[in-house]
Amino acid sequence: MPKKIFFLFVYGFAVFGVLLTGVFFAVKFDWTNESGIADTGRSMLSSNQTASSSTSSPQGSTSLGTPAWAKTDEWSTLKAAIVKDREAIYKASTVAGIPSRLLVASLMVEQLRLFSDNRELFKTVFAPLQILGIQSQYSWGVMGMKQETAIAIENNLKDASSPFYLGTLYEHLLDFTTDNPDQERFARLTDQHNRSYSYLYGALYLKELMTQWQKAGFDISNKPDIVSTLFNIGFEHSRPNAAPQVGGAAIPIDGITYSFGGLAAEFYHSNELVDYFPN
């Protein structure tokens, strides 16, 4: 019997390895691409527009008391899981030079979206274990990082001519140690036991976006709604201007639809986790 269990254990790991490899190549060659919710923030950030988004989240959550999303089972599970990772979040934020709460703002939206989209998985795995969801298909890791975004973050660290360039002190933060960067990048961002790279990529992404706007003469470091919107819509849609609008993907939670940037800002300005990540 022990021998039989041993072989089942080995075969299980072999099957998992094959599946993980398949996912890697599926993402690499865009076999998993699918259409999604229209991203309202893409047009909003292109010029000084006054149009508002139908998916923008309710404002004034602090003055109105506990926001609706903070009363959900998903948030109860998520905040316990985030606290467990606080040291890795602190470290990544410190290295990148951004507030830890700003990083958590985008993290919590990505995770709440994942929990809401995968209700059965949330009930059977995430909630009982109070753990974060690690994506490995369309997006990677706890921050929902796309492959092309991760590559752009790496390239921006090296390219002194890029508007997202952070300086020489940052150039080698994401250097690879093998001759297979694609596989190493995937392993970094989908590691179930060490999420430090997920947080570091996320923190550097936010830093690069804010740096682009600062160089263009617009300081958005005190605008978590705008920074989080940019995190969601990507480098190619980040166009510095004097009147940026909050937007991003629609995030439905418990009957209420928020925009990515709006929900992140609600968390940032709320009292949730403020003892661990001050605003």
C-alpha cells in the first residue's frame, strides 16, 4: 500500500508539471486570449475629457462608514491573506520607493475580482485556507501580471531613453539568472510559495507609471485612483494629461459594479488594513 501511494504521488506531480508547462506555452503564444469587458479608462486617459464612466465606483466610502465590499466574505478572507504577506509587500514597496498601501490597493482589486469570478474555488480553497489566488493563465501571480506587461517593466528598467526609466539604481533589480528568461519569468510570477517577485514587479510597475507622469509635469503620486487605473489599463494607454479620469475594467462584487481604479481608491482611503498599511 505505501508503494502504491508513493507512485500515485509521483504521477500526480508529473501530471501537474505537464499542465503547468502547457499553461506556460499557451500564454507565451497567446492561445488563451479572449475578449473581456470594455475598458472605459482607455479613452478617458487619452485627453482632457469630461465623460464619466458608468462603471465608476461610489465615492465617499470613508465618510459613509464601512464600504459595501468590506462587508463581504471575500474581503474577510482576502485581508487575512494579505496580512500574512505583509513583509514581502513591505520589502517590494521599499525597494521600488512607493507606499505599501498603494501596492495593496491594486492587489486587493485583482484578488477580489478573482474571488468573485471563481465562486466555487473561493468557497472550497481560498476561504478555508485564507490564501491569495495565484493566476497562471491569462495573467500571472497574485497581481494579475500579463506577460507583455512584465517584459515591458523589465525593459523600462534598462532603457534610459524611456519615459518610464527609473534610474541606474533600479536597472538590475529584475536581472535573470538563467539563459531562459521566458521560463524564469513565468516561474517567478507563479511561484506558490514565494510571492516576492509578484509584489516587486507590481511595485516597479506602479513606480514606472508615476515616473512617466512626473517627467511630463503631472504628479499623480497622491492620486491612488489614477495610479490604479493606469495599473489596470497598461503602459500603452498611459498618456499624461492635466485631467485624467478614473476608470478601468468593471469589477462586479456582491451586486455592485466598480471600476478598477475606483475600487482601489475606495480601499486606499478607507480604514481597512490601515494599521498594517497606513495611508
